[in-house]
Amino acid sequence: MSDHERQTQVIGVASGKGGVGKTTISVNLALALVKLGKRVALLDADLGLANAQLLLGLNAPYNLSDVIAGNKTVSEVSINHEDGLILIPGASGNAELANINALTAQSLIQSIFNEHSDLDIIVVDAAAGLSESNLTFMRACGRRLVILQDEPASIADAYGLIKLQSKEQRMHDLFVVPNRVPTQEAGRQLFNKMNGVCMRFLEEPVNYIHSIEEDNVLTLATRQRENIFTNHSHSKSAKNFTALAEALAKAAPE
């Protein structure tokens, strides 16, 4: 492992089920890190439903399937967002990609390092759910965020995702991020609920970092493909994502 690889953080963002705001968090976390002066690439590894480019208002002529097929390099499919974020677009509905193996996932991340050698952070927007390919991408990340909402299905599926990863003895770099909560305090309570389940059944704690509060500004900005940091810098969301980004940027990678 080169020195550079050690300096570059790879942060995975996953959720046990769809519809809990995982891609919105991946995109806004990446933009918040850029705002902190970091060089960031966002890898859209949600290969069944690649929609990071839609949220960023970008149109990608090529994507990951071109890289995996060997027709394009990572830098040839990468798109630069106006704010300086590099997006590596995912491929919607590609069955081959949806069953990616560990070696391919690892070499994909390695080639991002090689071709964008000055990166500080790679944010990986992993697929929702408990598929093997999703876990494969999460294994390649030094830090993993599990997004959940305060609803029974989301809590159950987030626990399922944590449980699968706990079998690999990697709870120390796993963080729960409660989303769409009314307050930070409510987010902390939701985390405590999840942590209690982990302590009881897995006998190991999971980590807390920050919550993302419910915010109509974010909903509207997302719909209109607006950057909340540029257009709504005083919003609750902008503050929440900045706090999340600062916490992750501050904690140096192993």
C-alpha cells in the first residue's frame, strides 16, 4: 500500500433498504468535503439505480460499465462538477455490474487512486440492500456509514447490514447516520436504539457521528438540482452536512 493510498480516505455510504436518502447524503457529504477544501471523488457504485449524476444535474456520456468492460479508463468516464467534485458515474440496471466481485471492486478503487492521484477522499455511494456486491464495495472502504430512518423496516434492514459486516470483525469503522430526524437529540436517540440492539445481539457497539435533520429546503433543492452550500448555506441541511464532513475529515484514516 503506497503512502498516498494511506492518506486518501475511502468513505462508503450504504443503507439496508432503499428510499432512506442514501444518495442524497453521499452527494451532499461529497460537496461539503469539497467546501472544506478537500479534493473529492464520488464513486456512484449503486449499480442497480445509479442516480448521483441526476442529483448533481450532470449528464454522463460514459459510466462504470465502460470501465469494467475495458473500453474506457476511470478518468475518461469521470465528470467534473462545477464545484470541483469529480463524479465517477454508475451504470443503471447493468446485471454484470450488480454482481461485481471483490477483486473488481478493489481494482476499481485502486484505479481511481492511480488516475486521480491528488485526491484526499473518495466517497462511495454503495447500493441499498444486503447484496454481495454492495458488501464488496463496503469492504473496500476504510470508513463505512450506514444510513437509517426512524421506521421499523429501515431499522431492521440497517441492523441486517451491520450484522453482516460485524461477521468480518469490522465494527470500529462503522458509523450509523440517522437521517430525516426532527432534531440532533432525536437522531442520537435513534442511534442509541440501534446501538442497544447491536450490543444485545452482536455484543459490540456501533459508532455515532452526526445526524441529518429533516429539512424542506433540502427536499426542494434536491428536486431543483440546486447546491445547498451555494444557494442555501444557512439551511439546517448545509450545517448538518458540514458538521458530518468536518467530523469525517478530522478523524484521520487508519
